[in-house]
Amino acid sequence: MSGTQGDRSAGASVSAVTTAQLKKVAGDGIWGAGASVSAEAANLGEALVATLRGTATQSLLTPELQQLADSVLRVATVGFPWIEAEDGIKLAAHTIKLNTGEPRPLVILPAGWTPVGWPLFEYAHLCLALKGYHVLAYTPRGIGLTVRLPGGGFADGPFTSGGTIDVGGPKDWADGTSVIDYAVRHFAPSRIGFLGESYGSGIGQLVAAHDERVDAVAALSTWGNLATSLYHHDTRHLAAVEVLLSLTGGPVERKFDEETQEILADFTANRNMERVVAWGTERAPETYVGTTNARGVPTFISNTWHEGLFPVNQVLDTFNRLTVPKRLNLWIGDHAVPEGPGLTGPLTGPTGPNLAMSEAYAWLDHHLRGAANDVPTWPEVSNQVMFTYRTTTDPGSGRNTIVTPAVREPRQTWDEVTTSTEQWYLASTATGDQDGLLGTHPAPGWSREFSAGGLTGATAMDGIVQTGKDEWNGNPKVYATDEFDRKQLAVWTTGPLSTGADGQAARRIRGVPRVRLTVRSSAASTTLVAYLFDIAADNTARIVTHEPYTLSDLVPDQDTTVTWDLQAAAYDVPADHRLALVVNSRDKLYSHATAEGTSSTTTISSPPGEESCLHLPLG
């Protein structure tokens, strides 16, 4: 079914786009303050939409944006239909149909998890049309702005789809098929691809696994396994869910059905976690990787090392199981930060071309349009190495600006990323009252204890998105390790590391670090959060990676040995810097085992034969 989406009230909420707003979008992409959607990016997208629809009451676009819109209108016809799903729910959609009788490929773009809906990426939609694609963008069910009315009830925004959010579940897969059905009737496309960012990327993978008409997928800031993204090593990723709920665009009771509200309540309360895991596993592209492989769907994945919503290891697990033509790009930063500026604005930003987006486009060009580009020669993996960019510092703001981009390393497969492993053993100092040591020989027979349950200066990030956005723009977080409260954490460090054989980095960390610790607690459960830091001569540090682990059903004051993987990393440790393993019991991103108002002690030791150690992957 098609209809016309309701206008905003005379376009009153859309203002003219300024050069200053374009500059901000080029730097920040989709993100505003905290983990909120950028008002500038939303306004840019909606200004383009209002101009294309002819509903703008004033000139809204800069000359460059107006030229883009005019160029599309010369070669295509735009539409704003409602697409009816199989259960009668109506999806807000946008079409750009090329004015040609020749079959052309189609790119379908499910919107991300934001209140804005499909208009947020209107710039990308127009770029795709000028590249020779029919375009169909839509807002997944339940996504979009919903406001509570003073007299009761709710009102949806003009780009909000009906129904409730299925979080990438079976209703979203069926909706994808309904959208494809609509596209086949209205476009008769030669081939069909999905391009998605965040929520849209997961939906794209899942629809491709359930509908054989999908010919290629580009998934940006995506998940491979929703269950392990949000609950891993018996630890819940509370901050990620809080951010997602803040971006739904309306109250929980309107946005989710009763079953999903129960899942969210169980997750928050740490109950019925088997049910929560089953729910997330059903929504995992990894669950259907066998079907994806059987269909041979070319799959492009782009994520970040310090991803705050969908940690990198779960994406790696899915990627490594794919046997289709595939590509994995890993970048500095956090969720949607690398590709955001290129989705919402021009592909060339203040530091050069947006490769996260241009390479996604190249993937689709080859697999949908048959473009004779260099995609067939690409290695499967490209890793951007933290923090190898060169910067200059603005004396006024003290902020860095990137002048030379960070190094990217191609590898034919993920297995080639790690070429050797170095083992560092945790040890005590001679006096035992200083930070511990990381040495190359087993060192049993010591113990270190700290109080559990308190937040410390050792933390994965200041906030989801914002810390990673600073990293991407040349300003990684600096930690003052002298200020770490040793009563609430333990530290082990190497000595200053010498320059490597290449005359450059002292250590080239490449892959998934692993820790083995022997632990005892005065309580029946405890959480451990392990961090790997790069410490400079002045004792300031940058984070390499981290990962939590929660142990339950412990026998108080009895040793338990546990081994777990930290998140993957590509990081060059400079000469004369030290590596530090820091372990505490709480990070604001995660759940923790210490009940509020109680105290307990965690002790790390190193018994003979099971010495505590750090396995460091090198490349």
C-alpha cells in the first residue's frame, strides 16, 4: 500500500542549513552532545526532504546542497509512500526512482535506531541515486519520534513507522520482505542490496539471511550477535541499553510490546537471563550465517575498536564464520563515528575523504552495478591502527587536529592479523607495597587485594560515543595513572619497552589479548574488569582495550582461576612506554556483582602451575 506521509507543520521545525552547520556535521556526523542525535544532522536531512517535496516555505539549502537536490530531480522521481507490512502495520518510506526504462539496481536503507527515522541519511540517499541506483529508505517499525499528549495518548512524528520496535526480530525480517515486494512492483530492479548503519545494518543482514532476493549487504557499526553484545562473561552491558532506550524517540510503554518490555525488565533486574539470551540469539545474524553462506551474499562490515554498543569481538566471531565474499574494516573510534559524517553530509570532510562510506559504496558498486573497481583485489581485512595519526594542536582550545590519517593495515584474512604471541606473567615487587610487575618468567607465590564495588579512574570511556568521537578526531582520552586509587584496583606494569626490529613501535599489538587470573573473594560473587593501558614516561596513559568478567557462586576465600579474552585491538606502543594491566571490580558501562551498601575484598594471586598472566597478540 502507498500513501503520502504527513508534512511537518509548514516545515516550521526545519531551518535553513548554514555553512557552520555543514562544518559541524562534517566533524561530528550523526552525534550531538552525549549520545544524542545531532540537531544539525537531523535538520540537514529534513531540509533536503522538505526541498525535494516542495513543502519548504523558504530557501533551506546552501548552493551546494541545492545543486545536489536539483541534480537528483533532473534524473529521478521522488516519492514518500507508506508501505504496508504483512500484519497491516504501515512503514514510513522514501523512494527515489530513476527516470529510465533500463533495469537498474536498487539499494534499500532501513533507518538507524534514532527518533529522526529515514530522513537522517537523506544526503546518502541522494548520492546513491546519482551513482545510478534506485533508492528505497524506510523507518523500521516502531522507530521514530513519538510524543505523549497532555490529555493522554500519543502522537507520532511524520517519519515514524507504526507498530512497536521488534529489535531486529522476525517482524523486522518480514517487513524487509514486504519492502522488497513493494520495490519489485515499483522499480523492477536488476539487483537488490541493503545498506544500513547500526540498527539498519543488523536488519539488512537479517533480511538477507531470510530473503533470497538480496544480492549484497553493507553493514556499518553492526552487530553479529545481539546476545553477546549486551550480555557476555555473565556481565550485562547496562550503559549500552540505556543509550539505546534514550534514542527510541518515545516512552518504553509505547515503543515496545509487552513481551519486549518483559525482556528489558528482566535484563535490567538480572533475572531470566536464559530467556534474554535466547531472545538476543534469535536476533543475531551469526545464528543464520549458514544460510548467508549458502546463498553467497557478499557482506561488507565496518566497525570500531572501542565500540560502545556492539563490541568488536562478537562481530569478529560472525565475520570469521562467513565464507562469502567479505570485507571487514575496523576503525579508531566508537559507534557510527567513522561513517556518520559521510552518511549525513559530503564524503569529503576536514581531514579528507570519508573512506568508511566511500568503501561501502565501492562494495555495492561492484556487486550490484558490476563496476570494474578494485573491490575484487581487496584483502578481507583492513585495520586502522590506534593512534597512529599525526596531529597539530590548536593553542587556543588545546584540541588536536589530524594532519596525517592513521595507518591502515591490510590482511588477507583475520588469521593473518596476529603473527605471534607474547606472554607476560604477573609478579609482585620485592617489597610488595608497589604496583606489580609484568615479567617474562612465571612468578608464583604472591597475592594482591583490593576493595570491590567502587568506581575508579580506570574506566573504558567517559561516555559511549563521546570518548570514541574524540579518538576519531585526534584526541584520545588521557588517563592520569598516578590518580588511580590502588585501594580499589591492582596494577601490573612492564618496564620501559625498547624499539622493535622495525625501528618504530616497541610492541605492535594485533589481535585479541587474553588474561588468566586466580581470584578469590570475600563474597559469593565478584566482577573483574581488566584494562590494558599504554603508559608514557610521565605516567599518563591511553587505553588499548578492556573487558569485564563476572564470577558467581564462589566459595568465599577459595581460589578460582579464570581466563577470558579482552576486546581485539590494533595498537602500536611507542618506544620507552610501558604496558599496564589494571584490574578493578566496576566500570560504569557494566553491571557489577557488589551489592549496593555492602563491601567485599577481591584478591588476585598466582599459584604454581596456574600463574596469572597476560597473553599479548603481536603482528
